[in-house]
Amino acid sequence: MASLNVSVVSADREVWTGVASQVVAKTVEGEIGILGGHEPLLAMLAKGEVRVTTADGEKVRVDAEGGFLSVDHDTITIVAGKATLV
């Protein structure tokens, strides 16, 4: 399975960046799970938790509010108006 390069940023700072095997996020259309090889995607974030499973199996949780999620060539960029590590 391909790894994902993930970057989670808020309006004022970088919250988390690293390599992951899976990302699950809440969008305005519902929850979405992303694995390596996912088709390109642009989605609006809803208020909720973003769950990242790192390549080492560690779980990272971020509370995010507003913004968007972009997937392109195994790179995920999450830009939120507000985001904090849980």
C-alpha cells in the first residue's frame, strides 16, 4: 500500500505533518477515508475530528473546523480555519 504525505494546517500554524497509511475526515457530505492511491479529491471540511494513522501505526487526532481537504498523488493537504491536536 502506498504511503500518504499529510499536512494539517490551521489559519495561523502547521498542526501536524508526516507520513501516514490512512486519513479519515468529516466533510460536509459525510465522513471519508483515504488510503494510498486515492483518486484526486477536493472536499469541504465539516466541524469534527480528523484521524490520521501514521506509517508506524500511531493514531493522531485533530479537531478541525471549516476549511478544505485536498488529495493529489498521495499527498493530502488539510487546511482548516481552526485546528488543534487532541
